[in-house]
Amino acid sequence: MRFAHNKLSYEFIVSEFNKRNCELLETEYISNKHEMRYRCIAHRENIGTVTYDVLRRERFIPCHICKSLKRYNEKFNKFKQFFHTKDYKLLYDDSIDFKLTVDSKLFFICAKHNDIGIQETTFELLKYSNSGCKKCSNERRANAKRRSFSIIATEFEKKNYQLVETQYKNDKTPMAYICNTHPKLIQYVTMDCLTYNNHNCTFCHSESMSGENNPFWKGTTSEDNRFRKSIEYKLWRKSVFERDNYSCQACCSYGGSLHAHHIENYSSNPEKRTMLENGITLCEDCHDVTKLGSFHNTYGTYNNTREQLEQFIKIKQNNNTRTLQCAPRN
């Protein structure tokens, strides 16, 4: 047995369409299953058909443009709230056909850096990579490395420096300081150099690399270098060569690269450095410390004695297979 239903009036159907911002184009109502033509009031070019059974559904939106716009606005408001937490003003854009996704380009203005103007990003980049305003990103990276002024001052104190600056900007900015060992001059250094490059005061560095601390140290001092460049030393050297007829007194070779060797140790006998009888001519192979079997290669460069020299000459001449006679001294 079928139950009889009261038929809905045409006026009621018209009011249902009006509630949904639509205009009914039909002149009569037949039944709930009968499709009826309608037109969206906001988008009059959009004409569609629908039955009343579908129309009365609570979530149904007759106009597909209104439906897309509603979804766009809901998602846009969600994005807008998230942008607001970053202090960005999201700009409304309806030029993307209401297709808004997490990968869609979004345009915004940073409240802190509005001088840049309109910038762009995506919701996904902003949420997961924090990629938004360029200036804000640069500041975050700078602040990540930035340290408190008290820590910076402690780092300078560890180096025995007195920091002159009253504020710290970043690791790339030179800061004035005074070395407590050399307080007469104000110097500058960045935190990068101070921390990672083992920076030293210019004067402290020079002192640490002079003399025996220098990797190229050869056992001489600046005073020795000045003496060896003096006219007195050059005349003494020439006199030794002339006396020995420019011949090595160990291997009896003539000419070539000759060295004037001090018989009594050079550093221990400064008063004998220019005495002719304290000198003897040796060739490079018999004198240079880098030559295997030479005098200084055998006995070293410190505290050499006359006995060592006599022993070296005797061994050198005995090991020579040829009978050599050195030119007599003048």
C-alpha cells in the first residue's frame, strides 16, 4: 500500500531556489524527480538543471562557480590565518580560476619589510621550509650564528685581548681590540678569524714566528744575518779563499761553489769570526748540511770544534781513491 504525499507548491519551490541564490526558470513544478532549469543570480550565464531531491540536500550548491568560490575562500582563509602568524599579509588573487592548492603561488606583503613590496611563495614552502620574506630569512640565518656580547668578550679575554667595541653585530664585522702585550695600537679582527683561523695580534704573531719558532729556522738570528751581509765578513771570506787558492781543503777540488768555514765554533767565538786563521775553505759538497757526508751533515751545525774538522779532513782524504794534493796555502 502506497502512502499519499502532499504535492509541494510552485511558490515553495521558487523560495527554495531563492534561498540558494538561484532563479527558477520553469513555470510549473511537476515532481521531486523532475529536473528543473535554473540560473545563478551572481553568475547569470551559468544555467543548470537539478531535481528538488538533490536541491534540498543541505550541502548542495547549485552553481558550480559559487561552489568553487566557496572552497577557494575556505582554503584562502585557512592560508591567511597561517600567513598572519608569520606577520605576513596574504593578498587575495582570483586569477587562478579558484584552484588553490599548497603548491599554488601566493602573493603577500611582509609587515616588517614592506619596503620590498609584494613577494611570492607557496603554502608548502612557508609551512615546511619557512621560506617567506627574503629579509626575514637572512635575519634568521644571521641570528642563528649571533652570540651574546658577553660570550664575545670572553673569547677575546682568552686571547689576552681587551675588546674596545661595546656591541656585537655579526661574525663578519671587524671589531676593535687592544692586545694586553702590545697595548699601544688598536687592531681589528672578525669573530670568524678569531675563532677559526687561530688569529694572533700582529706583533704577537711576528714574535711567535721569529727565531727558533719559525719552521724555516736555520740556526741563525737577524743579528747573524746582518753580520754575514757586512763588509767585514765579506772581506774575511775573500781573504780565506785567496789564502787557500780557491781550493777545498778537504777534497782538494778547485773552484766551484766554495764556503768559508769557521774552524772554532761561530756562535761561541764572536771575537774570532773575522780572524783569518779561524777560517778554512770547503766546497759545497763538503760543507753544506743538506749534502750527504758533508761536515755539517755529519757533525751538525752547533758547537763544532777544530778536532771534528781535522777528523773530517783526514777521513775525506783517506776515502778518496785518488792521491790528491791540495794547492799549498799562500
